[in-house]
Amino acid sequence: MGIGGSILLLAVGALLAFAVHLSVGWLDLSVVGWVLMASGLLGLLLTMWFWNSRRTRTAVPVEPDEVADERRRVAYRPPGADI
């Protein structure tokens, strides 16, 4: 859902819970607002938890003596020498 969607749910839920005083027969808009705010808060917490668990990588420094020796050794043969 992401941070933006969670904040949007929180804002719409707060508007319905605190600012709208409208009765729609069987539907209580105040309860719908509280449910939207709860789902927005849950989405925000889950997003933060997943981001935090993803960013726990650490870099391990490489010691100079641990670097592999990659020089190639070539035997010298004078021209005209047959082996």
C-alpha cells in the first residue's frame, strides 16, 4: 500500500469520523471512518516494518591481504628454442 496510501486512508477516515454528520440509513459513516483510520495506521506500520527489515544490510570491509593474487605467470622462451 505504501506510505501515501496509508496517509490517504487516515485522512479520509478522519474526515468521515469527525467532520461528516450524515445518516445513511443502515450505514454509520463514523464507524466507516474509524475502520479506515485503523486500516491506514496498520498499513503505515506494516510499510515501516518492511522498509526497516529491508535496509539492514551491512558492508564488510575487505582487508588488503585477503585480495586474491591475479597475476599471470608466463614462462619466457627465447626465440628459436624448441621444447
